[in-house]
Amino acid sequence: MAAGAYDVKALNNLASGLSRLLRDPEAFDNLPTLFAEVGVRLVYLEAFPGSKMNGAAFMLDNDSGQPVIALSGRGKRLDFVLFTLLHEVAHLVLGDIDADNVLIDEDSKHTLGDETATDGLAAKWAVPTDLPAPPRPIRQNWVTLQAERAEVHPIVIVGRLQKTGLLEWRSQLVKGAPTVTEALEGWG
């Protein structure tokens, strides 16, 4: 897979606008090209049955110094895959990956980098604006308004609310949530 020279500043800039760019599943189609332009190879490898691997980041080899991000598509929902991608990018931007270490993100902890800082940066990129305190109960029109304000897909707002415990994982607001599996499978 061809890629340009690795540019961490350009990768940071790409990541900071990714949630706005990926407002629909079809936008995932062009991600390998966008990442190759900043020197990162982006690949999809379907999750193994029973695996809890979401993503991985590593340097291709000791000579090129070019990073690779692999996504399993586990979770399938647009916001889950987006956050995994942003999390792996954050590991690169924060300097957690080097030629001697492969970082695999599973549900279990790993020892490379500060996960709190990595998740914080990925969360900032995912929803680039502060969310006001949600009303009770949280309704679709409030989610849609916040998504429009942040210029992201509404499921990204729902995912943030779920992750922070402000919304139950089982919620009507996830009904019909977009998935990106088809786009990821097209990367091949």
C-alpha cells in the first residue's frame, strides 16, 4: 500500500476534522486515501470470532518509520469505529508508538501510553464542542440539535452520552444507528 511521507502535524489536522467529515457511512470509503496522504496506512481486518480487538497501531518497519492503523470494525456502529480510529491516531500523535512496539487495543488494558490522555484527545476530536447538560429525558430533537451544532452525526453525540454514563446503553436513540462495515470491507 503506497503512502506519502509521515507527517504527524498533518495527521493531527486530519484527526481534528474527521468527525465533521464522517457524517455518513459512505464517507468512510475515502479514509485510506486521506490517511495515505499524511503517511499513514489504514487497513481493515475483520475481527476474529470472540476477539475483543478494536484496533491496532504500529510502525511498518524500522526503516520507513511509517505507521499503520488497523481497524477490526468491531462494534460496527459509525461512532464506535470512528472513536477507535481516533484513539489509534491519538496514540500516534502523542508519540506512544515506535518501531519496537505494536499497540493492540482490546477491552483489556495495555501498557503503552496514557489511556486517559489518549481517550481524552480522541473524545475531543470526536465531539469538538462542549455539550450542555442534557435534559431529562434525553430526546432525539436535543441530540439532533447538538449534532448540528458540533457538525457531527447524531450517533456520535449518542455515543458520547453513553460513554459518559448520561445515557443507557440500551436506548431508543440508537435505533437505526448507521454502521460502516460495508465501507470498511471496501478498503481491500
